[in-house]
Amino acid sequence: MVCIAGLGNPGTRYAATPHNLGFWVVDELAARHGISVSKAERGTLSGVGKIQEKDVLLVKPQTFMNNSGAGISAVLNYRNLTNEDLVLVYDELDLPWAALRIRMNGSAAGHNGVKSVIAALGTDVFVRVRVGIRPEHEVPDTVEYLLAPLERELREEMGEVVSYTADAVESIVAEGADTARAKFNRRAGGLQEEK
């Protein structure tokens, strides 16, 4: 079973913020594959189903971003899964808007939710799907940007970003992270990585 966890903050106050991009991708995958992500399980909302004929567990931590690792670690333990079964999807302010990077390990790069997951799991070895949310204009207050609803123009583009990221996650499940990385890594919207 593959555990696909999206990072975000629970509650309507944060629903439209860029920091909830991980939740949006989980919701997109749930809609595509008829999976209900509504079971309260170990500090998360979860749902079990199939993607590309493979068993998956979709997870949205309900512990708030900075403590995301608690719920994810608890669910993995409860389901007898390990860090090698985890695909973590999250926003990345260090990457330009709509860029996508699939990585197998590495630091949290200042992302508190990822720091929490690494600390809870005791390892940085897990597949992560990093999605760029840095706009072209200057961001004077990063916390305010992350936790405020997206500007209308960016919100209109978010559908493509979420869809593309969900495609990448489906590829990870079906073909593995290395193949998915070669297909889906891109520097910014519409720009593929150079091979």
C-alpha cells in the first residue's frame, strides 16, 4: 500500500490558502478515483482505495502544519507501513510558481510541516512531491502569503497545478518515483526539466 499524504491546515479559514496545496492534491486524487477521505484516523482524515490498480491510503493530517508528522507517523504505524511507503505532497515557497520537483530524500528546506514529518519518522528518506508556490512578485511577509487566500489570478491557475501534480502522483504509484521524476519534474509552469 502507498500512503499519499498532503500537507495543509484543517478548517475553512485555511482552505483557500497556498499552504493547503497538499490537501488540494489529495482531494483531486480522491475525486478522480472515488475515494472518500473522511475517516478520522490517528489525528488525520484518511481514505483507502485504488490508483492504477494499486492499494493507496490518502491522508490529510488534522494536527495543523507544524505538527503534521504526528498524524502521519501514527497512521503509518497503525497500518504497518514505513517511510518507504510514503509519498508526501506539499507547497514549496522556495520554488517558482507551478514548478514541480520529485525527490527521494533531503532536508525540509525550511518547511515546518516537512520538518515535523522528518522528526516524527526519524528519517528524511521518503518520496516528496514539492510544488512551487512563489509568485513572480515580491512576497514581503511569507507567513501572511502562505496563510491568506490566494489572489484571484493565481487561484484561477491553481486548477492546472493541482491536476498536473495529481498526474505526477499517479505516475509515482504506477511506475515508481524515478520514472515519474523524469516525466514530471519542471522548473515552472509548462517548462519541463532538461533531461
